Amino acid sequence: MTGDPAPGAEARFREVFGHLPEVVAYARRRGSRDPEAIGAETLTVAWRKLADVPTDDARPWLYATARNLVRAERRETRPPETGGHPAAPSAEIELGAGGLDPELAGALTALSDRDREALLLVAWEDLTPALAARSLGVTQAAFRVRLHRSRRRLRRLLEADDAVLSVPQLEVEEP
């Protein structure tokens, strides 16, 4: 065996490599300490497993790989657990980037990782529900249900913020 890449592999990888800025942005928005390294490692994995990378749209596969690498990065940097209790999961995503409304950022942070990822794959990564489902490894129907529930939870959180913010504005009659 010569170790030469399969015919067309280099051209195919150039197509995949074109998604590097999107993968780095994904890692940055998910709170990676080193999004460029996550992007590089994601593409290294893509080269090794090029036959597994879908030809129609590589982004779901790349985001799934980057998601796993960001999670591994967090596990490596998590402070040691104390008292036998696991460290609480954190919503280490860059919500303040791009002038995101503070109320929306707070509501997104309050969501579970699962709900937040469903929303962000569609809203920030510009994936269709079908592609987002592929990225998460679930059926399209399951993803659509997850997305619907995530949107409902986000809406409730935002409405709760509005209710809390409007309370001081109520006029209270003194006796």
C-alpha cells in the first residue's frame, strides 16, 4: 500500500476544508477556549474519516465532531470534583457576541444544553431542521419535536423576564 489518498479525496477535502471558518465560529459560540484548535482537530478527523463525511452538506457532520471536541475540552479543564458531587454543567457559550440582547442571552443560558443546541443549530448555524437532526443523530421527527419544545421553553423564559421586568412599573395604591 502506498498511502496515497483515494482518487478525488484531495478535491473532496478542499470542499470540506472550506467550512473551517464555520466550524471555528461554531466552537467559539459554544465557549471553546481555543476555537481554532477545535476547527483544526475537526478537520483532521474529517480527513481521517473522509469517506464518512456526507457529500451533500458536510456541516452537520463537522458540527457533531466539533461538539464532541468542545465537550472533551470542557471535561479536561473542569475543576476537580469535590465532596463526591459532580461539577454542575455550565452553559459556556458565547452569547454576548454580535450584540445579542441580554434578556435573550440570559434565557438561552437558562435552557438545557439539549434545548439550546437545537435552537442554535437552526438559528446560528443556519441548518435546516433535517440537517440539524443529522448533526444530532436523531430523526427529523424527533428533532422537530425537540425544536418545538425548545422554542416553547425559550418563549416562556422570555415572557417570565417580561413579567418580572414589568412588576415595578405597576402602580400600587397606598391605603
